Amino acid sequence: MSIRIALSAAFLMLIATSVFAQPPVAAQQTPATSTAKPEDTEVWEPVPPVVTPGANDAAPPSDAIVLFDGKNLDEWVSAQDRSSARWTVGDGVVTVNKAAGNIETKRSFHNYQLHIEWRIPANITGSGQARGNSGVFLASTGPGDAGYELQVLDSYNNKTYVNGMAGSIYKQSIPLVNPSRKPGEWQSYDVVWTAPTFNDDGSLKTPAYVTVFFNGVLVQNHFELKGETRYIGQPFYKKLDGAPVKLQAHGDHSEPISFRNIWVRELP
Ligand code: MG
């Protein structure tokens, strides 16, 4: 072999050695020093409070505020004038009375976990937004439809704009998937609501966030809201400090829907 070929071979070996070289020692995983102990990273306090879970995951745990247990509407009032809530209670469920308008909780809430079940009647008629329309206003900010609406609708086989289907944050956030059940079957929302906060001058300090499981399936994943629900126009925030949860008596002419098993857990 000539000197030239030998030098070329040596050069190629040098390149190959550097390309496939082991990482330098400093880049490899550093072992724990001899003085570190497992206990150094153990946290013992504060101890989380004990909560007794419900008999099943839909039943209220021991620290929940039960808003409707099938018996009465003692926790609810008319959203129009705060008079008694005049929806129909029977057979352990509450059914929308469209003539009576929206109802909302007597209590106000900030951040919370909410469980609520709803059923579109098996004989539902209508189409689009006029088929089992209702809604859970996660924070009611006044009479009528003022607030932040998680839409309720028959979306089993019912086409409408997708930011207005069941599981949507109305006109703000499309659900990730559509896990709707057939009319006549009970469905559930499990919601984690983080209320917006405001500065003294009314400007927004931190936005609202919402996570929603619809029939156990994640449909809203820590969505950052742009403001209150607006039927027409873009959403915007208005200062509030605690708000009721409100249920919608929508003005469409389809058969009224029902709710049951409503409970909430206040969060820090
Ligand atoms: Mg609605």
C-alpha cells in the first residue's frame, strides 16, 4: 500500500472514531453522591385530608355539596329574580320547565369540581340547536344566558356548528371528540372549573380554565376561555367574584331534557 493510501485509511479511521465515539464522561448520568439519601426527597406534611369516596365514581364523595339528590330544588332559585326554582321534580330527576326560565344555585362558587348528569328524552324532535338544547353555565353572571356555557344538546346524530355541539364551550371551544349517547340514555359531565380572577380596576388578572370529561371521555383539556359566552360577537371578560352554577331553559320547541345527581366540590 502506498503512503498516500495508508494516510487516507488512517484519516477515515480517525473520522469514524470521532463520529462513533462515546459521549464524554460529564454527559453521562451522574450517580447520586455518597451523602444523598432517599429521605432527602420525601415530603411528609401537610397530610391531604381524608375524603370518603361515593359508592361509585358518580356518587358524591364525603366533602361534596350535593346540589340535587333527586328530592327537591332547595339548592336552586330562578336565575331571573332569585324566586323559587319552578322546574319539575319527580322520579329522582329534575326536568326543565321552559316557561319558568333558567335556574341557578343559591350558593356562589369560585373554583370547583362538578358532576352533573343529563338525559335527552327518547322522543326528542327538532334538529340542530333546536334538539334538546340546554346548558350548564359554569359561572352565571346575571339573568338570562349571561355567563360561561358548557353546551348541552343532543349530538348523537344531529349536525350543527361544532363549537355549539354537546361538550363544547359554546362558540369558543370544539370538544376533542364526540362521546354522545343516544337520546333516552343518561350522560354525564365531570368538570374542573378554574374561575377567572380580576384586578381591582376590573381588568383580567388570570383567565378561566376548564377541563371536561363527557361520559368519562376527555373533551376539554384545560381550555383557556376567552371570556363569557356570547351568542353574537366575540367573547370578553367582565369582573366577577364568585358565581352560581346555572342550568339553561332553552327556548327551542323540542321536548324538555332532565338532570339528576348534581354535586360540586369546592377547590382552593
Ligand atoms: Mg345551550
